[in-house]
Amino acid sequence: MKRIADFFGSITGSIKASEFLFKGITTLLLAAGAVVIMIPLAFMVSTSLKDPGQLRSDANTLIPRKPQTAEINGEKFNLYQVTVDGASLEMAMIKKAPGGMAFFADPARPDELIELKLNEQIALYSFDIHWENYPEALNAMPFFRYLGNTLIVTFVGMFGMLFSSSLVAYGFSRFRAPWLNVLFLLLLSTIMLPSQVRLIPIYIFYQKLGWVNTLLPLIVPQFFANAYDVFLLRQFFMTIPLELDDAAKIDGANPLQVLLYIILPQARPALVSVGIFHFLYAWNDFYEPLIFLHTRENWTLAVGLQTFDALYTINTHLIMAVSVLMIFPPILLFFFSQKIFTQGVVFSGVKG
């Protein structure tokens, strides 16, 4: 019996070791993937903190920096960490020479030149962060005007989307009627309709209403539920037990009260999820604002940033500064709501 117990104990230990190894490899792969994904963001932030001179001479480095210099006879020369007769010294590079060589001099004794191989010496740099790029970029465009328009479109539209989609999803998930599933499939089929197909008739319709060049075409449609959000909310609502509805009805609650006091509090993760989805869509939407908004005063950040990019193409540091400011709110939103967002995404696809 002892041998059998030892045998099964060794098997159990091997399984645990394999699981630990698998989890460790998985964690390393995910960490490596996260680093790769973060590289463009890191370079965007780094570029936003450099000056034009750094972008021309040192664009591929992640850390904003500038060469250390020494003044000799009224002229500045770059400093290098050089090795002379086994000793490490800081010397200025006076000029390059053929064959990959260069002449160096000690700033204290500028007349004594030493010829060394350039690629064997280490250039000296110091941190050079330019925070002033951000206020300069904000002053180069009406950023806060665009920000206000974007916030209005995003949050008012989010309220309309949550209000309408919750009502429609509640009807599809809790009520029974003939052909209800057919109507739901018909609603889902609208996802396959490209927005470009309906662009011209919708534009003419909004023009007849006098809404073109206002924020209304970007806000009002959100008060009419879209299929994608209805689908996510319906799937989550169906995981909530019907017994809760019955108990509320016994207590005298009408269907609207059941939605407000029973369904919506239980569906908080799903509501946060679809709210974040809508926020990201409205915040980054470029297509519809470009079509319906004609004057600069009504532009959103997406359109304003694209125009800013066209006007200030050579000022990459300013473009990156505005881009960092634009992507900061979505990152902040997801950072503080990631737990409930993940929970909502997982449960929205589960049918009870």
C-alpha cells in the first residue's frame, strides 16, 4: 500500500509541476505580448517629449535625450567617453577623420588632439524632456473646443444608447410574443448593413431637418437602439432568473419597475461593458463627424486631430502630444473599470 501511495504521489507531483510550468510559460508569453503591444505607445509618449532637433538626429531612441557638449574656443563639441591607454576619459570630438577615425581633445587642453576609432567610443547624453510641447500643441489648435464637442457626443449618446438598448433588450429577453425571435433575428441582420449604403439617404434626411453641421446627427440616432448593444444586453438579461421578476410582480411591481429595480442593478457589468464599447466608438469615430460636421467649431477630436496632422506634418512632436492627450481618457476609463468590464463581456455571451 505504501508503494501504491508513493506511486500516485509522484504522479500528482508531476502533474502539479507540469501545471506550474505551463502557467509560467503562459505568463511569460502574455508578458512578452504586452511589451510588444506597449512599444508603439511608449514611442508615442517619447516622441511627444522631444524637440525637432532630437527627432532629426536621435529619432529611434526611446528616452528623450540630447548630446552632452563642451565649449572649446567658443564652439560646442559633443562629449564622448573615450579610452586612452587603459584610462577612461571624457573628451570632445573635434572632427571626424577618414577610415572611421576621429580627433578628440580634452576640454582642459584643447590643443592636444588624439586620433581614436569613433565606433569604439561612447557618446554621452543627458535627459532632455520638453513638457512645453503639450501646451504648444494645445495652443496650435482649438483643442478644448473639440474636446467639449467630443464629450457631448460621447456621453449624451451613451445615455441614449443605454436607455434605448436596455428597453429593447428587456422586451426581447423577458416578454413572449408571436414572431418575437424572428424580429430579433431581423434586428441582428441590420449589423450586416454597411453604413456607406445608407449614407446618402440619411444625409439628405438630416439636411431636410436642418441638422447637418450640428451635433444632432451624431447624438439622436443613439436614442434608437442598435443591434449590437441590444444583443449583448439581451444575452445578459437572460442569465437573470425569472423568479426575481415573479417575486417583484407579487410585491406589486409593474414591468417598468421590474426593469429599473431588478434587471438593471443585476446587469451592471453588462451596462458598463456596452457603455465602454460605445465610448470607444464615439470617441474615435472619424467617419460620421467628417460627413456631417462642416465648420471647424463643430468638429470632434478625431476630425480635429486629422486636420492638425495635415497642417503640422513636420512637427511630429506636437502631433504625438495631441495624440497622447486623445488616447489618455480611454486608457484611464478602461484602467478603472477593467474588472467589471471583463465580467460583463464574459457573462454577456452566456444564456441562462
